[in-house]
Amino acid sequence: MKSMLKDKVGMIFGVANKRSIAWACADAANANGAKLAFTYQGERLKENVEKLAGELPDSLILPCDVTDQASVDSAFEAVKERYGRLDFLVHSIAFAPKEALEGEFVTTTRDAFRTALEISAFSLTQVALAAAPLMTDGGSIVTMSYYGAEKVVNNYNVMGVAKAALEASVRYLAADLGKQNIRVNAISAGPLNTLSARGVKNMGSLLGYVGEKSPLRRNVTAQEVGNTSLFLVSDLSSGITGETIYVDCGYNIMGI
Ligand code: 1JT
């Protein structure tokens, strides 16, 4: 079990700090022998990522802003230069302006819509296109979604629309890249107390509600999401592509 990802090279997008889902994915992959390249968004997060990822053997830390194609291209160029190949990629990136995650969806501005969809959904297609030529021995791409993609969750608003686009993108990318033995899947994680969630109004009560109503009567941990991403990037999941797998303590199965 320890070397499930031995000799594999992975790229991790979306580490902000040690509570990040992306970091939990990296932690699980590192513990299983993977070599990892990390991208960070903006100078603000550089130090955090360097502190966390700099300790890992043979790691690489790169700036990457998905709204800038040249920045994405140079991150992949650097991975090609260092490792010559890529086996898996974890995409754990999302953004919407704070005002868009409050009040009613109907008031979403053109700008907020465009930003949320570009950063949270289009970026998956963008990195998949850049990753595919490096995945010469097949590969696995994993992204993060949320229940608000499927059902209305108050305040999630335009992020729900972006996650719906993301989950559909997973299916279309899986169909395109399957012939290169590249798999593409999403994890639909239950709510977690990460940096992104911190800015969200009433996050505490959402966590409490989900923790009470889910079959397991608790919230999911980042480690549990990380372990599922380990499964999805490993050969154990070789027959799974285009799927959205819930890691939510069973919350999504409940009716009344
Ligand atoms: C973003 C944020 C994406 C928070 C997110 C997210 N995906 C899940 N969450 C947590 C969440 C947020 C809300 C919610 C339920 C869960 C914040 C920054 C932008 C990207 O609504 C009840 C709003």
C-alpha cells in the first residue's frame, strides 16, 4: 500500500495552506511515493506553499495563474523540464467574488459569472489540454466539486452553476482523453473548514447541519478527501472515468 504511486509524478493545483483540500491530496500522494509539483496563485501564497511543499523529496514549486495562459504554459514547461512526464494532476481551484456567495443567485453580475466560471470550471479544460501531452503513459486528473452543482444550496449561487459546468466538463474531457488512457474524475466533497470556506457567511451552521443530517452523523475530513484522490490517481481506479464520487459522509443520499 505504501508505494501505490511509486515512480509516478503528480501536479497539484490549489494549495493555499495546510487545511487546503489540495494539501490533503498531496499528503496522501507523497505518503505513497509520488513526486509532486505544486502551483500557487499569487505571491501572497508563495511562502505558505514553499513551507509545506519544500520539505517533500524532489518537489517543484511553481507560480500559476489560470487566467493567464502564458503562466499555465510555463508551469507545464517547467514540469516537462524537471520530470519529463506527468502521471496525475489534482485540480483544486475555485473562485467567485464574495458578494456572489451571498443573497440571491438572480442578482449575479456578468462579471462575477464570468470570473467564477473561468477560474472554477474552464481552468480544468485548460490544464487538461496542457497535461495530456506529458501523460505519455496514460494519466489521471481529479477535480473538486460540491453538492451545490446538483441541488440548490442557499448562498452557493454562481459557484453551484460553475460546479455544474465543472462536472459536465469532467464527462466531456473523460470522453476526449480516454483514448490516451487519461482518466478524468471529480470528487464531490462535503463542506470543510478551509480558507475558501472561511469567508463564507454561516459556514459554521452549514457544517453543523450537514454533520447532523449525514448518515455518518459527522462532517467529512480533508484527509478523507485526500485518500479518495489517492485512489482516483492510482491504478486501483483504472476502470473509473467521467465520474463524480461523493465524499460527504453520505449526506447526498438523504431525502426527508
Ligand atoms: C469557493 C468558496 C468554492 C467556497 C466554497 C467553494 N466550494 C465549496 N465551498 C464551501 C461552501 C461555500 C458556500 C456554501 C457551501 C459551501 C469561497 C471562495 C470562492 C470559491 O453555501 C452554503 C457559499
